[in-house]
Amino acid sequence: MSISLAPPHVSEQTFTGLRCKECGHMYELGPRHVCEDVCFGPLEVVYDYDRIRSRVSRATIEAGPTSIWRYRDFLPVAEEPIDVGTGFTPLLRAKRLGRALGLNNLHVKNDGVNMPTLSFKDRVVSVALSRARELGFTTVSCASTGNLANSTAAIAAHAGLDCCVFIPSDLESGKILGTLVYNPILMAVKGNYDQVNRLCSEVANTYGWGFVNINLRPYYSEGSKTLAYEVIEQLGWQLPNHIVAPLASGSLFTKIRKGFQEFVQVGLVDDKPVRFSGAQAEGCSPIAQAFQEGRDFIKPVKPQTIAKSIAIGNPADGPYAIDIANRTGGNIAAVSDEEIVEGIKLLAETEGIFTETAGGTTVAVLKKLAEQGRIQPDELTVVYITGNGLKTTEAVASSIGQPFTIEPQLASFHTAWEQAQASHPHLT
Ligand SMILES: *Cc1c(COP(=O)(O)O)cnc(C)c1O
Ligand SMILES: [Zn+2]
């Protein structure tokens, strides 16, 4: 009998190659994202599910770290990953929001408190930079709508990687400060995200850098699957009936589906139909427009919305997102900037969760679909909140209350309290 000294993760990695989503052509596990040899389709990581099935169980997962790395057999990282505590964010039973919307079984997955930078992007970046490091990159980069730059700069700092990130120059101050504090090189490009992304593709071809959402995109996007795994586990090892999530490129949406399917495939959860509904801002809604018009292709738009973090005018995974919404009996809808602000306030007032504009978009679409009867009252529904409101305070600053400024005397408080009661009749 021989004893293997190598840890199993090194000798038996579960991911085996990259495959073109369009034509199926296989590629080796390098830093590449398009099907260069055949059709220029996007590449996706392929796994050996028999190997995963033989290795994982509910018990092994539950015994793992309270981060995305409890699912590491489902992630494309071979060596010791960068673990900054990303993932395993709260899933809250949203009784008060549910009551407001007529939904009896609503849950909020709150990635606004993700680590280290308070958005779902920490998931994809933790995976991408772990992979970047093992592929030998020493400088990492990204084309960002804001949160991705925060996350890439922070996790690169933790891992000691050099970092140069690109954003549109008109981002919210919280997103800019929340990148600069980690002291990366920050390129603020005078243009929209789609122009930033095109520039970055050229940089990626010229400089030997690891761009998390360009040449590392197949690895990066796998990180979003953990939003599916965690929900299954936190619901007591079952699938929901309906999910509502925001759409920028559409990647997150498609990977939540892949995550659900994988847990079914390896026998961790029983199969059942899950409806997928997506949220966009009217000022940048190319996927919602295509869905509403029954198209399966995207007409690119120029973004004009307060929901900057999801303002992608030419979304790469748009057609896949439309296909999923159609197949599953879901919907893709858009809401106005005013509705987005109302969505932020509604979630804050009913559940005590302060989300950014992307979350406001998602809550507003949830409300719209519930009002239209497109979400049934008893469906087990999960709404994905992907970012934190303290990063986009501009969006709500003029739509919320003011403090009562008083003297440090009881009489002054007394007068103010009477005014407060007059404007808030439920106070006693
Ligand atoms: C990036 C982002 C999304 C969506 O990203 P996809 O490109 O669709 O994967 C959603 N919410 C927030 C807050 C984001 O930063
Ligand atoms: Zn191909």
C-alpha cells in the first residue's frame, strides 16, 4: 500500500480545461477567454464532476471555512487560495419587505456586507487573483464600473500583487476613495464603461498583466457560483423557487444558474425548477429591452443612470441571461432612477439593509414583478443584494430625512419630539 504525501487538492485538481460555450472546442487552462482557434465565443471552466462527487458531501462542506473556500472543489484554483473571508454572507428572512410586497416567503442574500469591500465582486476577485497568482502574474488589473476596482485593489494589496485598475472617470466618490485607499495605480478614463473595457482589452494584449475580467474572465466568473451554493446551504439544502438578481454583463446571473445545476449534478441537493428574473436600470437596459421585445440578441446602448455599477451598454453575457429567463419562466425588467431610489429606501426601512443603486434596482424590479403577479405570493423567493449603500450616498442624499438639530436641553428635545410626532403619526 502506498501513501500519497501530496495534498489531494494539488495532485487531483477538479478543473480540467476551458471549453468554448458556443462550439465546444477545448483549450488548456491558461490565461485566455475567447475561442481563438474557431469561433471567438467565450470560454468556460470544465470540471470533473465524478471526482467532485466522490470528494464532497454536505458534511465536508459544512466542516469547511466560513468563506467561499468551503466550496473550493467547485472553484478553478489549484493551490492555496487567497482567503480574505470572502463569502458566506447573511441570508435573511425578509418578513417586513415581504409583507410590503405581498410575498410570504422572501429572503434577502446580503452581499452588501461581503468581505473585504462590501460587494459581490469580492467573490469573483478572490477567485481570479488566486488563479492569477498561480498562473504567475505579478501585476493584476481590471476594467471596472466601481466595485470591481475596490475589490481588485484590496485583495491585490492583501496578496502583495501590483495593481493597476481602470474606471470611468465619472464614478461616485465612495467608489473612487474605496479604491485609492489601497494605493493601486488608478486610471480614470474619460469615457463610459464600454470604452474603458475596449481600452483594457488593448492593454491586456500589450502588457503581460492579469485582467480579472478579461484574460482571467473564465476563472473570475466562476466565483459568482458561490452565491448559488450559499443560498442552497442557507435554505437548509434546498433550491429556491424564484431568484431575482441584477444584470450588468449578465455573468452573475448565468453563474447562479450554473451553481444550482452543479449542486444538483453532484447530488448535494434535489432538483426542482427555479425561475430566474433579472433587474436593470431603464437608463441602461439592453438586456431587459431585448427580453421585452422577444429578441435573443443585444442592441448596445449608451448608459445614462444613477445605477453606475450595473451600467454596461454592451453586455457580453446578455444573450445567455435572456435564454435563462425564457427557459425558466422568469422575467427581465427595468426600473427608473426614481424607482431605484425608492427601492433603496424600501429595503432600508423594512429590513435595515442599506444597499447601493444596484440593490435599489433589484428591489424595485422585485416590487414591480410582485405587483404584476409575476412572482407568486408563496414562491420561495431569494433577492440578491450585491452592494453597499455607503458607497453611493449621492444617490439618496436628497431623498431622505434631515436630523432635528436641538440644544442640549430637555425643553429643546421636547419641542422637537412633538414636531417628529406630527410628521410620523405612528410614534407615541
Ligand atoms: C458588477 C456588479 C453586478 C453585476 O455584474 P455582472 O457583470 O452582471 O456579473 C451587480 N451588482 C453590483 C453591485 C456589481 O458591482
Ligand atoms: Zn468556439
